[in-house]
Amino acid sequence: MTLKLHDDSGETLSGPRLVWNLISGFRRKYLWAALALFIATAFQFIIPLIGSATIDYVLADDPATFYPETLPLKKVESVPVLKRHDSPLLGYVIEMIGGAETVTRNLWVPAIAMLLFAALGGIFNYMQKLAAAKASDGICKRLKDQLYDHIQRLSNRYLDQAQTGDLVQRCTSDIETARIFLAAHVVEIGRGAILIITVLPIMLSMHVGLTIASMGLIPVIIVYSYLYIKKVKHLFTDVDEAEGRLTSVVQENITGIRVVRAFGRHDFEIEKFEKPNTEYRDTSLKLINIMSWFWSVSDIISLSQIGIALIASAYLAIQGSVSIGTIFAFLALMNMVLWPVRMIGRILTDFGKTSVALKRINEILTQPYETETDQITVKPDSPVSGRVQLNQVTFSHGEGEPTLQDISISIEPGETLAILGPSGSGKTTLMHLLLRFYDADKGSILLDGININTLDRAYLRAQFGVVLQEPFLYSRSIRSNIQFGVEAANQTDVEEAARMACIHDAIQNFSDGYETEIGEKGITLSGGQRQRVAISRALLRNPPILLLDDALSAVDNETESSIIGALKDRHGKQTTIVIAHRLSTLAHADKIVVLEGGRITQSGTHKTLTNEEGLYKRLWNIQTQLEATLAAETNS
């Protein structure tokens, strides 16, 4: 079930609508929690009523013995004694536990009854908390699944601009903020309402004046809590965003810790961390200061309410207007109402935090999938042969100069295309367009004559085996990394792919062989080993088209020759597109394209380009001279 946190305009819901949508699918659990809470609250009501009735029945014969002799009390006869006909509710409670005579002669009976009702209230309170906890955990698991799934489908343009640490925080701590509110406060909102609705009539039936004295400041607490939450709501956003920036800095530093150490940038990184850390501290302190002020004032109001109730109770008792049992019941019931009402501030605080957290989560959930703007997608039934055509393709990452402009290339099935060009010429971007990480601004890209914009993205990408410029390996075994995308591959297939990538022997030398854990991003492997594991992964997939983005830059010449030889053996079976800076890697290609400034400046075979003035010939001459010089020095 998909959770919807926004209205049709994309705005995050607020107030009761937000809570109602949030608990969708788990409302029955919350209903059970509310029922358990209602029963627990009812048992809590009975306890002070038993105490009140017991006290008054015990004092019925001689209530004056309950007072210090020094107080100028009125005569006993003027003190009202609660009997069943005077207070039906209290009389009924006394009858529940054996009647007035039993209570008067056996005080242990009401004591046991109070303990029993307290235990029953505790049991139902436990059931309420358990139901609310299960519901909140279920909601948050669903929200995490939905958010994680949504992030997988977001466009590369969005992910290029997003901060990793901030995304991680939204998937973890922001959802945890929502979980705390859902577990602790959704049902508690009803508790306060139930208490006021049920307690107030009971207290009014017992004594109107004492009710006003005992509950008079509760509206003040409610209004004060409302004003408080309006003041601090924007601070919750500031604190969350400051924490997101701090998390991003930490994540970036840990990811690049080897670079930091290699360049001796330890002090610089500490200074860089200092700014977001200080911002987070200052914003948090500002919020804490306001929250502390709220709780202090709230305590003063609550204690003042207790003081007013005690003074009023003492005065009315001296006047003989209320019994001791009534005072006991009033103080107990007031305490039951006062503290939950005081918790309105905490509930509103946590709801404010939750609203901000859900707004941040909703900012991701309202981002369109990368497929939402597509035409109707198709999945051809016939196998892909590997014919690729680019027709006057133009693409720009932003509003500046196009990264690629008017690119036209045709690759026949089984051919090898090599792409050469200086950094920033658009080589990698061209690969990304083929995979539809981005869509071309102008022109078209065809796969077997079909515009790739009409192909299902998952289907399209399944036709490619890709080794990106910076190969990413997972913190798993080598075998799991090679099998990524082809989980059903057996060990023989894995080893065959590794042999073609010239990494099998190196793997065998590891203590655990293919089961060797390689750490995060393959940190325990060398750069060349990481590239070869990534090549193995692409070859195991055996796709119609193989994309190699500078995939041999970290391997030595001998290994490079071996890998190229293995790829030549597959010639005619697989279309291959290679990006490289070593011309020895490109020389075997059926066609070579030179990119400069986002445009094709040369195109041909190795033989034709070495005889044509241009970048390719200049680089070939430089590399040939360097190799000759090195060979001469080695021989000498």
C-alpha cells in the first residue's frame, strides 16, 4: 500500500489529515490501542472513586476523628456523607466491592480492589502501547520501503544535485522521528480528550466550585502550548536541515578519508566540519532554550493549579461544604487530567518535529520518477542484435554550452567503436545517454532501429554490460560482486568471466578465493583489480552491447593486451563501445571517433586517423616516441 503524504497539488498534508493518511492500513491496530486505552483510563477513574467513597463511609459515624482537634471545624452533622442515593456513581462503586458495611468493617477489601483495578489498568495500558508500537513500526517500515524504492527510481539529474548525507538522514532519522510520534502520541491525543470529556462531568456532579478551582488553569496550558508550537515549528526545520548538512560533511569525509590523509588535509577537514557543526549546535541550543522556557512556565502553571486546588479544598473543607473523600477524589482526578493536558506541549512538539520530518520525506516522494515523462514504453520480443545509431544528438547538463552537440554515429552489430577525447569532451556523457541516465535534448538514439525513448528503461539497460569510469564494488565477496545482476550464474561461469578479465589467478591467490570479502567500494583491492572485477561482472552478463568507460586505465600494458585479446575473440558476437586514453586500447577498433568540445572532429580507423592531421595523430606520435624512449633506456 502506497503512503500518500501530500494533496493533489503536491503540498504536504498537515494536522489531522496528515495523521489520518499516515496511519492508513494500520487504523485497526490504532482502534484496538484506543479501546485498550479507554478501558485502562476507566480503571484509573475507579481507583480514586473507591478511595473517596471508602473514606466517606468510614467517617460516616464520626468524621471529626479525621481532623486535627485544633482546626475550627463545623460540627460533624454538617459534613455531607456520601451515600448511594447522594452520589449514584460512588454508591455503585461501593456496591461493586461488597457494599458500605463490608467496606467499613474490612478496609482491606477496597485496598485490594484498588490494587486490582490498578493492575488491570496496567495490563490494558501495556496492550495499548504494544498495539501502538506494532502499528508505528509497520508504518515506518512501509515508509522506509517506499522511500528507498522511490530513490532507486529518481532521475540522475536530481541525484546529481542531492547530498548523500541528507538523503541518508531522511531515510533514517526523519523516519525515526515519525515513529516516535506514532508510537507514543497518536493514541495519547485521545487520552487527553477522553480524560477531559469523562472527568469533567464527574467532578461537576460532585462539586461545581471545586471543579472550577481544580481545572481553571487547564485552558491556559492549552493556549500556551498552541502559541509555543507556532513559535518553534520553523526551528524544527532549521535543526533538521542543519543536521542534514552535518551528516553530508561526515559522510563525504569518511568516504574520502584516504585522499584526505594522502594530501595532508586533516586540519582543513576539521575546519570544514566546524562550520556545519557550529550551525547545528547554535540552532539546537536556540530550540532547546525555547523548549526549556516552555516546560518551566508549564511547570509553574501546573503547580499553581495544584496549589489553587489545595487552597480551595482546604477552605471548602473548613466550611463543611465538601467531605474528605470528595477532596481525595478531586485531587486524584485533577492529577489524572493535569499531567496529560500538560503533555499537550510535548505532543505538539513531537508533532511539529514529525511534520517537518514528513515534509522533508515528502520532498523526495513528490520528485518524479525518471520514467514518468516517457512515452508509452515497449519491450521488443525479438533479441537485440546490437545496432546503435545516434542521429544529431545534442545534450546539455544545464543552461550553459551543450556537453554534446550534433553527434551522429552508426555502429553495426558486433562492431567495436572506440571514443577518444580530452577530459570534458563528453565521452562519459555519451555513455550515459545510451543508458538513458539522461535523455537527449535534441536528436534521437536508436537501438536496432527503435528510439530508446520508447523502450522500457529496465529492458534497455539489460541489453548493456557496463564498466563505468569509476567502478563501484559492494562490501561483499568477490563472487557476489561478479554475480551482481546475474545471481543465477554458477561458479564455472563466474570463473570464465574472471579469466577473460585476467583476474582469476589473482583471486585464487587470496586466502578465501572467490569468497574473499573486499570491503566497502572494494577498498582491499588495487585499482586495477577493481577494474577487472567490474569487467568480469559486465562480461558475465553476456549482453548484446558492452560499454567500457576508461575501464583499462589502471591495468598494466600486458594485462591490457590480454583483456583486449579476450574481447577480440568475442568480435562479431557483441557490439563494444570503448572509451580510453591509451591509443593501444583503441587501435583494434573497427571505428574510432574523436570528440573535442562536445563535437566529433575526426572519425575513421586507426590506419586512416594516423595518416590524418588531428588530435589522434598527435597523440599517437607522442605515445610512440615515449614508448621508443623507454625501450631505448631499458636496453641501455
